[in-house]
Amino acid sequence: MLQDFGQANPENSNIYYFSVDKYDYATKELKEAGEGKFCPFCNTRIEYEYYQYSHIGKFRCPNCNYGDNKIYKLATDVDLKNRTFKVNDITYKVRSNSIYNIYNFTAVISCVSLYSIDTKIIQNALSKFILNNGRLEEVEIRGIPTIINLAKNPTGSNVSLRILNEDDDEKELLFVLNDNMADGFDVSWIWDINFDNLNNVSRIVTSGTRAYDIAIRIKTAGFDPEKIEPYLDLHEAVEALYKTNIKKYVIANYTSLQPTRRELGL
């Protein structure tokens, strides 16, 4: 946790903490794979008020108060559907609809505020910032809305699925999983991905060198096996995905991302 650096330097007056207030999809209980269950300073189990995603949320150590910090900038009124949030009662409109990017934007606002940069400049910059190259990339492929996201681990995958589940539209998912050297040969981490209760997902296509592994993982989560289509050949997977005109989500791990984007014509 990044705040460990601040906690470990209590005499440093140039430490500022930022946070994001509880948003609509926060949970009381941990629903995904999470780290940081114990205080790094006294080893006491950490208590959470809520989880935003994975182990990110509002917490404190009941023994030494680790996590109970004075917040410099707090994002509030997070509205992912309209893609807005507030800091100090100032509204920011952004092009991203993920909670983890709200944390990123709040970090940016915290940093630039230290240099007295005009608020209107910050609002304008954030409103124009577009993620691309597979980082929550929103495009149209063959006239069909498509959202592409890189996921290299359980947390990245779970955040991608959280965004998918917060979208009530009918959609189909392509999950591409490789196990090349840069990815890591051990893909057992896929069992920490939360595929339970996918919201309005009508079909899942899998591909990559571990197309069948991820297909089995999805099947064991209770998704209808008749609606899972594994393809070792990425071109075949993409062609199969776009045989319907339903909205698409694409999740690809490290070495599969760029080949997937190329097959999508990007």
C-alpha cells in the first residue's frame, strides 16, 4: 500500500493523502481477491468500513490506527454513469467510467493543487484525457461498441469485470489469455478472478495459448458452458465474437493485448 511510505516517515511534513468516498458499487464484504489484510506495522488484522474494489477501500488498524489519515483531497459524489465526481465541491467531468481511474484522477488533482494550478485548467485537461492502447479503450469495431482492457493479474481482471457488471446493456466478452515468458508460465491466478454472477453477459469467447484454461475457469464459476466458445486461433476467436452485433468487452493479458488489437483492426 502506497500509504506505507507516509506512515514510515512521520516527521516528513510533505506527505499528502488522497482518497475516494464510497461509491454506488462499493461492498461491505470483500468480493474479490485482495491483499493487505494485516497491518504492516503491528500485524493486527485490518478492519474495513467498505471495499471499493479488491483491497482498496476505507480501512484502519484497530491497534495502531494505520490507515486513519488526514485526507488532503477527497473525491465525492462519484457518478460513473455520467462520468463525474467532485473534489472540494468542484465537479470534474471525465471520459473514464472506472472507479480505479477516479483514484488516478484524484491523485492528479492532489499533485497539481500543490502548485496552485488553476482549477479550470485541471477540469479542461481531465475532460479531454482519453485512455487508449488497451487501457479501457472505447472504440467501434465493425460498427459495434467495444471496450478493451489490459488485465495482467486478478485485480486487473476483476476491475475489468466490475466495469462490465456495472453496465446493464447486453454484452459479449472476449477473454484472451497467454502464458508466454513475459506473462508468467503459471496462470493459476485466474482462479482468483470473480466470474460469478456476470451481469447480462450472453456469450463468452476465449482465446490465447490458455484459451481452454480460462474457459474451464469460467465454466466452474457457473456460467452456461453452452455459451462459452474457446478458440486457440485468435483470428477465429475475433471472427466468432463479431458474428453478432451485441456490445463487446475484450480483456487481454500482457502479451496478448497487442495481437488482439491488431486482429480487431486497431
